[in-house]
Amino acid sequence: MGRVILISLIIIFLSLTATIHVTAQDTLPAATAKISTDYPTYTPFPTQTPYPTLTPYPTLTPYPTQTPFPTFTSIPEPTKSSLAPAPSAPNPRPIYGFDPSVMTAIDQEINDIQLQLEIVQSDRLASNAPLLQLPPTHAMPVDLDAKDGMAPDLRKRIGIDSWYSARLEIPAKMLAAYRVDVYDGPDGPGFVILAETIHSGTIWRREINVGAESWREIDWIASR
């Protein structure tokens, strides 16, 4: 009886094993196919667009050739031989309170300075340089009542210009204080020499114009 039961169990086990094997054989392809369809087909990466060709920098236009500064004509050092003869002093004017002999001496001094300045200023105009402007030779008018003349200060400057750098022949003692102003008006450039002196307790003043604006010329007047 026991053998019969054992044999029956063996037969049942073998039947089940065969059934499972057949079922597995039938379902494996389908399962494999299902797994293969679960994952999508990946689209390949697109072809990379190449970088654009860079436009080269334009060729730079060179700076224009610099026009050289004009060569300035050197100012010759004034000498007596290179200066035109000094004009004779003007005839004494009857100016009340001003000694004619003193006035004549100062006028001669003015003429000597004016001749030298005209040479320097003409050279400057010819070389397109600004006209020479000069500071007062003295801090105050020369007092002829106290002295027979006063030594000038030739090193005071306006910008880089001075009486000394202009290389003018100036007396060691001057009868008047001088200043040189310049202008560039509608009628053209020019300069004015201003002279001041003290005589008989009065300050006398004269302005000498060299240039187009003749109205700037003023004869000796008592300023106070």
C-alpha cells in the first residue's frame, strides 16, 4: 500500500514538472518580446552644427602723418650795427609843467627801446609766434625828482618772456618805467609801449602805439 502511494506521488511530480517546463517554453518568447518593447528606441544625437567662421578684425587705418611744427626764425641778438639809426628825438612840445629837456631825454630813451622791439616783434610775426608782451621794468614810475634814473628789474616775466630774455639793450639807469602790452584787433596786431615817470611832483605818462590801431597813441599827459 505504501509503495502504491509513493509511486503515485512520483508520477504526479513528474507530470507537474513537465507542465511547468512546457509553460515556460511557451511564455518566454512573449515575455522577452514585451520587455524589448517597454524601452523606447533612442533618437541619436543631432549632428553638431559647426561654429561659424569668425570675421577677422578690419585693418586699422594708420594715423595721418603729423605735420611738423614750422621752424621758427631765431631772433638775432640786437646790436648797434644791426639796428636802424635811431630817429632824432621829437621837438620839445610845450607841455605845461614838464621840463622840455627832461622830456626830450626820455623820448630818446623811448625811441631806442622802440626800435629794438620793432625788430623782435617783426620776427615773431614772420614766424607766426605771439607778439612779445613785457612786464613793468619798475614797481613804480621812476622818480626823477629824487634820482637821475633808476635801475630796472629785467627778470620779471609774463609767461616765459622778460626784458632779459628778449635780449634788448636797456640802460643801467632808466629815466622812466616801461611796460609793453600787445593787441590783435580787427585791423591787425600791434603793441603799445607805456612809459611813466615822475617830474616836478607829477606822474607823467605816455603811450606809443606800433600797429594798426593808431587811436592807442597818447602823448605825454599828467596822470595826477
